[in-house]
Amino acid sequence: MPNDLAPLGCGQAPVLKQRGQHEVFCGLTSIIWLHRKMQDAFFLVVGSRTCAHLLQSAAGVMIFAEPRFATAILEETDLAGMADAHVELERNVSELLSRRPDVKRLFLVGSCPSEVIKIDLATMAKKLSEKYAPHVNVINFSGSGIETTFTQGEDACLEAVIRDLETSDKTQLAVLGALPDVVQDQMLRLLTQMGIADVMVLPQVTSDTHSVVGPNTHFICAQPFLGASYDEMVRRGAQPISAPFPFGAQGTTAWLAAIADRFDVPQSTFDAVIAAPKARAEQAIAKVAETLSGRSIFFFPDSQLEIPLARFLANECGMVLTEVGSPYIHRALVGHDLDALADHVVISEGQDVDKQLDRVFDCKPDLTVCGLGLANPLEAEGLSTKWAIELVFSPIHFYEQAADLASLFARPLMRSDLLRVGDVA
Amino acid sequence: MKLSVWTYEGPPHVGAIRVATGMKKVHLVLHAPQGDTYADLLFTMIERRNHRPPVTYTTFQARDLGSDTATLFKTACLDAYNRFKPDLLLVGASCTAELIQDDPGGLAEALGLPIPVVALELPSYQRKENFGADETFYQIVRRLAVPVERSENITCNLIGPTALGFRHRDDIVELTKLLDDLGIDVNVCAPMGATPADIAHLGRAHFNVLMYPETGELACRHLERHLDQPFTKTVPIGVGATADFIREIGTIIGKPDLAPSEQSRLPWYSASVDSTYLTGKRVFLFGDGTHVMTAARIARDEIGFDVVGLGCFNREMARPLRSFAKSMGLEALITEDYLEVEKTIAELSPELILGTQMERHIGKRLGIPCAVISAPVHVQDFPARYSPQMGPEGANVIFDTWVHPLVMGLEEHLLTMFRDDFEFSDSAGPSHHAAHTPNQSVNPTAAVHQQSAEIIWLQDAESELRKIPFFVRGKARRNTEKYAADKGFAEISIDTLYEAKAHYAR
């Protein structure tokens, strides 16, 4: 695989584009958190046994309640054309909805095999929506690995949700991206204190909330992996607000400031609202930064959170960036964070995992952020690692979580300083 | 199409990865889209392996589909060979690649690599993980094992253990020790720990020990046919099975009086008076066919439990399990539908579940203790300590593991006597084991209760019912309601409750 160096012209850093084995999840994995966030929704993957196995392995089979997701597993008869896929799917959906009458939104999720054999889930969704109206709304998106990486599953889901929204001239702020409930409440409190009360958060917890979109909708992403949703919002006439992502004290301040600016919040109000939480965050980060400062860090591509997190760790915690890998780089979204990185940092997009492993061993960083498939093998080679997946499952946004976020990176370092167990390899 | 919430087995290529990861100097190139690399974390996280599985995933994307995924596969093969220099290359396709029909076998063969290449047929839409492992190892053996001179001393091969297997690591150690005790050396253990060169020398052994039929039977049958090696049919899990296993080996090698020097403690522990309370405890078993059948024998004959139901998720074992169940007067549940297993358990209300990671969840939901006897398992079932299932030590481990979640001896009586003690009540579960505290919010009999709404429980009968231990309460409620319905009663009084109890008493 050639490593072609294409200049991105952003932060003067050339981007190392990688094409090879990707050690990342596919978009279906997003369902693990989306099904918890959207309480009246059910996610039905139309796929293979592999899809079902991925979902339960990624979830660690640790969800004790019956999950709000399932897989309609394709069988030989479906492929040989002996069974009509549409009839089969209709039967599965009816079985599911009779067992789960509480479901109001049903997502038909496409997978690699369903895309390759071209099952038309969009038409199916429309048909089923008509059949089950007004009780159940059936929506389709793809979480296939041939099209989406990990968090892009949420992006595809949200894009479908936005496409479904009614049009309205209502003036409002829209915040895109699934956030843990506690974090979302904090955010809404800050916005309310700034005088912005009309806030629509997508994805909605329940479909009862009447959500609309239109030319007077001003939107901002809370997650950096929502490129397609961003584009869909723009297509619907909404106006984007561009800012660094709300990680750390600086990130959160800049993110809120961009909103305040758009909504003409008086500077004095803004300053008053953020003063206390900002000071708290700075103070808490400073404590954790004692562990992080001067330590080097290497990011394998995983969730697209890498660039904003790298900005936070370098600029607010004093870490030294080596390589920052991301599965995709959406400049419209992460441009501000990318600009804030030092120009000697290697930015890589995509992956050729064996070559990247060669690079990480060459550079021997103090901390490596990577997926679960790589973490233990790297630990065995003497590298300290941070599981990337924890970053999408933990409350890490905004002021009150800023130090928690830093601690996620400090903990493996403190642990390796602490242990006296001899050679583990 | 089949609706599935949780699955007991992964796809067949995961079975192939289990074989490749267990072996040494083997590399698997899997034609697969992005995302299929999730399989790596099964090994690095659940089994805590400190190396990546030896697998290269071609990672094709939507934009490759129109162009040339075949070239992508060939490049990946060449890169993998040059980087890892394996002695054997396995090639195969995951479910999506199977659909695009690139013929990995033919493409890899065309590269002319200086090592053997084994092409795997892994029908993702028909078969599952265990088949994938069985088939992969069989293909490796078929390709590499050749007739060689038998060893002078009596030796055997251990066949079947793979990466991510339930206690395979420790079973190998225990069996090697047991066989050594009997004067038999292990020639090769495979797939776990074997190199391709070792496979070529399988023929030196006088016979094969088939440890896990799920993953080693095809290879053993092949070796029997082509290298004239008999293989053992008894899986030595439990005291009785271990004795049968030793007798079987004695017959194979012509030494009928083989006897081990070490014995399990299970027989004495089971005979000692403290174990009286285990008598007739109602157990339900579910897992892979082999582990369920061996466990059922232990449960009934060696611990004195009452086996009230059993089943397996792997259809390959349906026939032997059905006839085994019949011999116990039961009907086997053959299904991979987790919800069906949960329903059966709720109906049977056993006092103990012997199952997989899935049944552990069911147990938590229904407030029934569970011990794990079979894959699929989670990280806590790969313990740091030595804990085999096979041989004498395996029987010791099993005794401890199964008894641990239960309420112990006198504690059970105290619970019955002092039911109203607020701290010491049955709903708190075994006092030594907080993890199995029953979840009061989930009532397994709620649905049953609703169905019988036309029969009314009188207040005093309802409170009397609550005095029955929680693990038989569901059954008592159902029996009483059935009794009342049969008799045409509209109400259930204390008398009805005890009449039903007498009616169903055995």
C-alpha cells in the first residue's frame, strides 16, 4: 500500500493517508450506545451471524436487560432467492413488534451482506412505516463496514433522523450527537443560563418531542464524527456553527462562545455563566495534568474523536503529540482543532495497521490510544495503552467532565508507575 | 431470515481464527470488510492473549466492490507472507466476501508461495463457529499429516483444544499429567500449541485423545481412516467419565488394568454429610452438547442433583443429546434461541442453572444461581488459577464451582425456620455470595400469574406462599393454580395450597 503524502493545507501538517488493514469496528457498533440513548427505538440489523456476533462482542455481552437491538440473520434461502427478502423481513418485523409493543421508532440497519446483495431497506422502511403508522415510524440507515467506521454509524442514523424531520421556520439551536444524560443536562443548563431556551438535541430520547428543522435552525455538532448529519442539516437549510469541540476548559469555552456569538448573547452574560464552571474545570485539569505533562501520546484511528482530544491533551494538559490517527478527517468539523495542533505532529487518515504498529514501536510513546484488539498485545510489548472505546462510552464533554477526561489518560500511566510485577511480556 | 437477540456461536470464520490463533507459525488471510477485525478482541480481551491473532483482514470497502477486490486479496496475501513468514497459510472469506465470490483459494494458489496454502470453505449462511474450527483443523490435518513411523513408547495426540476454548488451557495440562501417570506420553497437542511441522508428525502417536468433539472430530475420523489411529470416544469430565476414559485407553493399547495413582476428592466431598443438602436440587443444563452431557452425568450420578431439563445450542450434537436426554427421561431442548432457553428455565424454575455466559444472564434476571460449564464464556471464565474441567482435578474444580452458588447446608434450614428475619431472608440469597442476590424486580412467574387471573389467591394463602423458599415458589404457585383449575376451584385458600402440595408430592 503506498503512503502518499497529500498536503491538507491545514495546520501546515501533511496528512499521511493509509490504505490497508483497518483495525476498527464497523458502524453497527454505534447501536451499542444509540439503543440506550433512544428509549422508544429498536434497532433491527439486517445482516449475518457475524453482525450479531460483533454486536454482542462489542457490548461485551454485558447488557443484562433485553437489548433494544436484534439481528435478522440472513440464511442460505435468503441468498439463493428462494425466500423473498421483503416478505421475510416483514415477518421478522411483525414478530418483533408484537413482542415489543413499546417500540415507536424502528431502525432497519443495513450491513455489509445486505448491501452487497442489495436488499432495498429504504423502500422496505417506507412500506413498513405506512403499514404500522401512526404507532411505529420505520427508518433506514446503513452501519455496514464497507461504508462506515465505528462512530459513523451514529452519523448515518442521525442523518436518517434529520431527513425525516418536518420543515419549520422556527428559530432554534440544534445540538447534534448522542451525549450521556448527565452531560446533556449540564449543557442545557449552561445554554439556558445564557438565555438560549429553544434547544433541540438530536438524537431525541423519545420520538414524542416534536422536532423540526429549517432555515432558522442554527446547529452545532457536539461530536466530531457527524459529517453526513452536518451535510444533511445544511441541505435542510440549517445554518452551521463552527467551533472546536467541547473537550476541556478551552474547548468548552470556545464551543459555547461560538453559540453565544450566533445568538447575540451579551459578553457579560456569557462571562458570568461560564466563570465558575470554567474555573473549576481549569483547577481540576491542572491536578491531572501533573501526571500527563511532558508525556508523549500516539493515537491509532478509532472514533474520529482523536483530533479534538489531541488538541485538549496537548494544549490543556501538556502532553506531547507524536502521531494522531483518525479513520476520516472532516475538515468542516475538526478544522479548528486541527489548526490548534503543532505542525510537527503526524496526522494520519485511514489505516494500514501493520505499518502503523511499526511506527508506534519506533516512536515508543508513553501512552498509546488504540482499540481493544491491539491494547493487550501492545501492553505485552511494554507500551501503556488507553482503550479508545471507553472514550465514546464515558461522559467526557464540557467543563464538569474535563478532569475526568484527562484522568482517563492519566490512569494507565499512573498504573504502570504503580505496578511492581516484573516483566509481563 | 432468523430473528436473533444473542447468539451462542459466532460465524464459521471465527472458528477458523480460533484454530489459527491456537497454533504457531500459521497465518490466516481473511477476505473481509472493515469491522470484521472485532474478532481480534475476543482473543486479546476475553482470553487476555498478549499477541494479536495471526490474521490479516483484507478490509475491502464499498468503493472496491466495483473494481478489483481480487487484487486487494492477493496483495494482502503477499504482504502477510513477507511480514509474518508463516510455515502454513490459511485463506478464507467471511460472510460478505463469500458473496462477492473472489475465490481466495485460487488467488492464493496462483501466488506460488513456497509454503503450503490451505483454502477454507466456510459457509457463513449455513454453519457456525464450531463447524468452522472443526473444518479448519480437519483441512490442515488432511493437507499436512502423512504416514510416519509410530513412536517406540506408547504415545497419543491430544486433539481439539483451540484458542478461546472453555478451560482448554488447563485441560491440556491435566490430561497430559493423567496420561503421564498412566505411562503414556503426549506426541502432539493440536491445534493449541502445534506448528505445521507438528501436524506432519501426528502419525507417530498410537492413538488420539479426542478432547472436544465439537472442534476435533473431523480430524480424528480422518486420522483413523488414513493413519489407522483409533481415537477415544469418552470425554473425561467427571469421576465416572474419567474412569471410563482410562478403561477405553486400556482397551486401545491392550492394557486393561491401567490405573491412575491420583484420585479426585469429589467422591468423598459428595459422600460427606455436609453434601446431603445437595440431594435432589433441581438443575437445568444448557451449553455445547459435549459439556452438557458430561455435566448431566456428574449432576445426577456424582452430586445427586435432580436434572430437570437439558439442551444444547449446536445442532451437530442434537442426535446424541436427544438420546442421552431420553435415557434420563427428559426431552432435550435443541435451540440457539436465547429467549426460548430463558422461557424454558422460567417454566422449570430450577434451583441451579449449569450453562454458558448467556444462562448466567438468564439466572441474574430470574434470580436463579448459575455456574458456567460451557462456551460461550466471558473474561471471568478465563481464571488466573489452574482450573481444568477434565481429569481428577477437573472433578474437584467442578464440585467447588457448582456448589459455591448454592445456599449451604444449615443455612437453608435456618432460612426456612426464620423466614421473617429482615436481614437473614431468602430473598437476600446465599449469605456468602452477594453476586447471586436474586433480582426482585424480575418475577419469572409474573406472566403465569396473570394468565390465571380468573383463579383468586386469598390473602392468607398468598402470604403462606411467600413463606416458601423463593427458588421453588414459582413452581408451587403454578402447581397450586393447576390443581385448583383441575378441581374447578375459583379461589385458592391455605388448604388448597397444602392439598396441592400433597397432590404433587413424590
